[in-house]
Amino acid sequence: MKEAYLEITYRHGRPVAAYLYLPRNSRDRSYRTTKAAGGLVIDFARSGKPIGIEITAPTKVTTAGINRVLKELGFPPIKQSDLAPLRAA
């Protein structure tokens, strides 16, 4: 996967969890996790490469909060419109 993408899990029409997949190899799996501010959990592959960000409170997450984590990890920021599906429900 060459680009980041967002996956959202809904229950009764409301987002209950979300996951921002970061660019990675198809064989990469989560080996360890680290908690970040704002209800975010970062998944790392065995190699130490960040492969995704779990969003445990999708209705409370902010674009700025995710972008702070992305910057720390060396990834480009996302746009507010990238999180629009979280706000749609």
C-alpha cells in the first residue's frame, strides 16, 4: 500500500472506531503499540516502522491531533476533508 487511507467501523450509524492505515508492505503486521494523546494508538511493524494509527474515540479526534502524531512519525499531514467520513454520521 503506497498511500494512507482511513477505515471506519460503525454501529447503529455512528462511528465507534477508526483506523488510519499508513503506507506499508502487504506483509507488515502489528508487532507493538504505543499510546498517543487524544485516544490514538500507534501500531508498529516488527521492523519498528509505523504502519497505522488506531482512533479509539473517532467522534472526538481532531485533524490537528492526528497531524501532530503524523509529524512525529515523519509522515505528511492529512487534510480535514480526509476525516470527513467521521463527521458524516
